[in-house]
Amino acid sequence: MSYFDSLQLLPEDPIFSIPRLFAADPRPNKVNLGVGNYRDAEGASYVLDCVRDAEAALLLKKSNKDYLPIDGDQKLLNLTKPLIFGQKYLDSLDGGLFITQTLGGTGALFQGGQFLCQTISKDIYIPDVTWPNHKQVFNNCGFDVHQYRYYDHRSHKIDFNRLCDDLSEMPQYSTILLHACCQNPTGLDPTNDQWMELSTLIKKQKIIPFFDFAYQGFKTSPEDDAFPIRYFLSQGHELLVANSFAKNFGLYGERVGTLSVLTKNKNSAPKAASLIKQRIRSNYSNPPRHGAELIAEILASYELTKTWVTELANMRDRLKEMRHTLQAGLQAKGDGMDWTFLKNQFGFFSFCGLNHGQVHRLIKDYAIYVPANGRINVAGLNAHNMDYVVDAILEVIHT
């Protein structure tokens, strides 16, 4: 008898099982609209020119492969602060700020969640429609994970009044998870006025905001997309930010993220830093350096940063074009159905309202791979497959 005979076999991750199933599918007309990776107009994986140039520059510098400090590449961290918070807001900051490099945005969520759970409160509130891994990450942090209402499936809009109602019932010192922009999976964000209202309510309730900032630059611009975080900073909130460079630098496999902790008192930030660094040391010791050096190389160079902003805008524009083309196709062929709500969504994902049965049919009958919640990665759409996808969606809806 094995020591491990009593183990239970858990199901595969619902998102990361899609590439394996897609690769094994022999049908020539298959379409992958699953994992949130950017694809170009030909459906190919895309590496940014600024990343290629930064890699070439690093080769010439012959940088070493020594361990990084526990909190990561200091050049990256110094350049990330103004990217997230804005230099003018940092200059006016009265409190303390600690930032550490993490293993992607997921690692930032886990490190920040574990820190909050073990020091402040075991209650965290996440949107009722959110990235599926949020619940799993925070459960593993030790949190009691609760939900607040965010999305109205009938109107395809943010359920803002009920969101505020739920927020008003949250206990003091609990944590609320907020998507800073391009909410995953709905693509819907509060307006700036709504963010201001949420700031007031969260401060009144004495709740800690924890921002998941995975898509900076994919809604409007790197500057504008940081509005909620910078506004909350200006209003004196203590807050956390989990930032990812996977999407906006196309460095998915390099696993580069950061965790920021903003405190009211400057003396509190070093204390938070000591606790988080101790946890990192006992977990993975220190983060990888190559991706961090690439991003630092880009952000430290005026020319490379200019190229990055241009490439990011091109990716953002293509996502917008694909979403609008999808909406127009569904509208034109949809027998009077109203698909205009798709135009209000931003970022990688489109929430079309497909149910589990319809998603199953898309995969089974049409080789169109979509997660069970119906979230479509619009980066997987292009001129070659758009009509096919539109016709398939309408077919599974109407039959």
C-alpha cells in the first residue's frame, strides 16, 4: 500500500486545460479563445520589438546571473512605482510605500493576501464574477472568501447599486478585491465618478482595498488606467496593489509582477516589508531576474519606453477592433438581438452571456475553445476566423 493511495484526483485547471485540449483537436477550423494571451492578426504569439531590443542590449552588457535580493530587482522596483502610482502622487505621499518583485501577478496576490490574512483580518470580498483563480488563491492564503455583487447578467452592466449595498455591509478591517481596469472576465469597469464614490464608501467602512492591476494600458493608456489607484492614494487610503507585467509587456512566461503596500505611517511600511520578505524567503527565496531586467531596461530608456507605449497602443487598438467587429457581426446576423453592450467592454475579454451548455456546444460542434463561464479572449479573433465564430455563437444561442 502506498502512502499516497488516499489522495483524491482533482480536476484540471479550467483555463490552462484549454491549450492542451486545443492542441489535441485535429479539426482544421479550430479556434482558441481561452487563455488570456495576446495574439496578432495572424493568430501568432507576439513578442514586442522593445523586448527584443532590450534583450539585445542586455546581451551586450553581459549581465550576470547572480541571485537577486529577496524583494527583487531594485531598478525595476524604482521604475515601477511611478508607473503605477504616478510621480506627482508619490511626491505628495505622506505615508510609507513598500514594493517587492513577485512571481507574476498571481504571486503578488498570494503574498499580499497571506500578509493581510495573517495580520489584519481573515475576511476578503471578491466580485461575484471574477477571475476563477482569485477564490483559489485567497482560500490558500487562509481567508474566508466572500462575494459582492458586481455584474448584472440581464442588463450586461455593472450592478453598481447592489455593489454599494454589499460594501456597506462588509465588516471593518476586511479586504475588498478590486480590478483596477479591464475587469476579468466582464471587461466592465466603474466610471471615474463611481470610483470616487467607492473610495468614499470604502474609507467610511474602514475596509482595505486590494487592487488587481493585470491589464495596465489595455483600456485607455498606462496613465489613465491607473486612475483608481492614484485617486485612492490621494484620498489617504491604506491599500495594496498586485501588478503584472505579463500582458502589457508580453512576458507571460517570465513571471514578473510586483506587490505594493501603501501605509498611512512611514514607520509602518518597513514593518510590512519585513513580514512579506520573510514569507518570500521561506517560499521561493528570491524572484527570477531575466524578465525583471528586460522591463527595467525598457522603462529606463526614453526610446524603448516610447516604442513600448506605441506597441501597447497597437495591441489595445486591435483588441478594440476585434471586439467591435464581433459586435457588428452578431448584430447584423442576430435576428434583432441587441449586442451593443459589447462596445462597453475593454481589455482582453468579452462576456457575451454564453452559458455552460452553449460553451460545451461551441467546443464539441465547432472546435471553438472558450472557458465554461463564456469569457471570450478577443485577441484570438482575426479576419480569418471572425465570421466562423459569429455564426457558431449565434447557432448555439438559437438552437
